[in-house]
Amino acid sequence: MKLQRKNRLRALSLGAVAVSGALALTACGSDDTGSKSSATGGATTGSASSIKCDNAKGQLLADGSSAQKNAIDAWVKEFSAACSGVQINYKGGGSGAGVTAFTQGQVAFAGSDSALKPEEITASKKMCTGGGQGIDLPMVGGPIAVGFNVPGVDKLVLNASTVAKIFDSKISKWNDPAIAKLNPGVNLPDLKIQAFHRSDESGTTDNFTKYLIAAAPADWKYSGGKAWQAKGGQSAPQSSGVAQQVKQTAGAIGYMELSFAKDGIKAASIDTGASAPVDATVENATKAIADAKVIGTGKDLALKLNRATKADGAYPITLVTYEIVCDKGNKSDSLAATKAFLTYIASEDGQKVLSSIDYAPIPADIIAKVRTTIADLS
């Protein structure tokens, strides 16, 4: 089946990304041989001619990364306009919840902002039949914004050291000399800093703290992981919860995907030691992802990012969201729907949707491997 619709997205130079985090939504799976025009709306745009339903039917359950929510919303809108017969329900309860649900056999696929750990791969072998195991498929990239709400301040520059000290409660006022030094000429208020972190196990937390470990080792003494470890600060569930708290609290700061940093939340620029501070943009995140290395083995495509990069224009606080499936031994009743949906979001058309909703594309060479792997899922 082919969708016909106007392409209102500019071409992406590095390829494309895809995936994650959302609500219960309907989608793919029709044996209809005609064509429909896709209903656009919001930021969802671009040709969806690559959607192939392949007679998939039934209910597709998934859970995981809330960072992907806005991407999944957009994809499902396109997918459901082309396909019927499959209902996709993505819970978006966080990366930790998604991986647990996957290894327990409760969902067809999971979204995670962190690649599977060795013990999670071992656990996945119990539900991936026939000698299969869980694998990581990078689908969505994007900057983790350091969002702030400081009255009278529209532009703010921070570096790894100040970010680490703020979130470790060692810098407590916005007019602290360390912040003022990075922002000459800015009228910083004598206002208490209200730092917000994730309360749930989160791949966003894992990526954010991995950046601090790599770029500010003298100031951040905690280990990485999905659970927040530093003392102090305030917490909120999921990316949307952190964003809401920052939005409504004067003096607040928090970390969230760029697509959540809106409506009164501004994103700090990061001084990496490059020629100029780097803004949190899709393009700058893509530059960082392009420097990533595939470290997964076999069909696993887990990536290693250079979080201490000083390359001009490369935004260092960047995450990649993975779709986690069995390489073989997927449940037969959901395999067709899983492959149809993942095939679309990894396609050129699926990837093109991302740029207008503040997600970054996966480089072309990596996403090509993702497409090949999805085709071989069994």
C-alpha cells in the first residue's frame, strides 16, 4: 500500500531516526490494497509512502522510554492513517519499566534510552524462544535540554562543572560566581535554584549522568544508572513531569528531552571548550551522534557516544533511544505488527517526521543496519 501526501519536511542529511514514548494509540495492519491520504496535524508531516501493513492484525503492546513519547505520537498518527486492524498501545512508563516488561514477556517491544545491560540480555533469553535474545535498535536521537525558568534571563550558558554542582546542591543561587563568570553582562537574580530530577528509573537520567561523569569527573562523584543518586533537589515522574515542574517554578532547572522544553522553559547552551557554547538543537545532537561507535555484537546495535566531545557544534548531552526486540523467538501473534511498525519508523519517511518535533536523525549508515536487522526478525 502506498500513501500519497505532500512532503512538507526538508531532507535530512544524515539519515533518520525513530521511536518512542507515548499513549495508547491506534495504528497499522490492513490488508487494504487501496491508498489513503494521511491526516496530518500538529507537527506530523512528510510522506508516509513506505508504510506497508503486510496483513498485520491484532494488538501491539509496548512500554518504555517517555523520551520517545512525542515521536511515537507522530508516527502512530501516520501509521494509523495508512493501516487498520492493529491497535498499538505504548505505555511510556520509562526505560526501566519498559525493559522489565520486555524481559518478563509482557510486551512485544520496549523503548529504552539506555542499551541493555548484560544481565538484562540474559533475562531476555527466557522469553525470546529458540535461542533468541533481546537486541538494541537505535531509532531516535535527540538532545537532553538543561531547561531553566529564571525570571528576566532568556539566554544562559553553563558548563559541565556548573551543571554538576547545581544538581549536586553545591551551587544554590542563580547569581553564584561560577554561573556569573560564564554569563558576563547577564543580570542573574539572587534567587534560589530549584533543581528537578526524575523520580522514576529513567534512561534520560542515565544519559544525563553519564555526561557529567565524562565531562566533569572532579565534580560528579556518582556512578551512572537509570536511578537518580545525588542528594537534594526535587523529583518528578517522567520527562513531562520534570518539564511541568520547571515550567511552573521560578528559579527551576531540570533535564528533559528538547521536545519537552517549551512553553516558558528555555534551554541552556553548553560550554564544552569548543570555539563557542553549543545550543541544544536537533542539528547539534546529530553531530554528536555521528561520532558514535557501534559496540553491540551480532545483531545488537548498541552505540557508544563521545560525551566529552569538544567538537564545534556538537551538543554533548545527547541520547539515543533504542527499540528492544528479540532477534528471533518473538511472539508469533505480534511479530507481523511489530515488524510493520518498526519497518515504517526506521524508513526514510518515518525518520523525516522527527526533525519537526525536536528529535535528531540517526546517521544513515547506522539506520541502514537497523532496517536490515528488522527485516530478519523472526
